[in-house]
Amino acid sequence: QVHLVESGGGLVQAGGSLRLSCAASENLFSTHAMGWYRQAPGKHRELVATITSSGSTNYADSVKGRFTISRDKAKNTVYLQMNSLKPEDTAVHYCAAEGGRWYDDYWGQGTQVTVSS
């Protein structure tokens, strides 16, 4: 069974930085796009950033220029570097492995990011 385990969340002041990590229990990068999503209280889950199996990246407009998604194939780990954090970035952040038409999707348990003003 595939597991995704997020880490790196926490409390930070506005303008600060955090790096989230998502460790997969097996190599998914050749078959899955990896993504970060977030859900704030009372809101729907939204896309933050994705990286495809070929390495192409995509970002929500709200985080462009501040967040960077990357991966380390040797460690089966995806990262989300978050800079210039804002209070509106406060949410539970989830890692996802998206299998498209041919493979299952997987989700992590989420990690809380709280940005104080």
C-alpha cells in the first residue's frame, strides 16, 4: 500500500518561510504527477502546485513567485518551498500523487501551516 507522509508545517510570521516535504513509500514519479493542495477552514480544497512525471510545474496564481515545488527522485520526496508567507496561506496542506487514467491517486494526511500577521 502506498503512503505519503507530509512534514514541515508549523507556525510562522508573515513574510517568513517554510519547506514542506512529502515522502512517498515507493517511487511514483514515473507514473504520477505530484501535487500540493491546501484547505482553509470553511473553504474548498484548492490546488497549490503540481509537478508532472516529466518535471513540468504549475502553480496557483496566488502563490506564483513565492512557492516552488521540486522533487528528489532518489529520496522519493516532493518539496514545497514557501517564501513570503501571508496569513491567507494558512491552511492544512496536503500532498497528492495523481495517477491520471491508468493509476490510483494517493493522498497524505496533511500538515498544518499557520501564518500569523
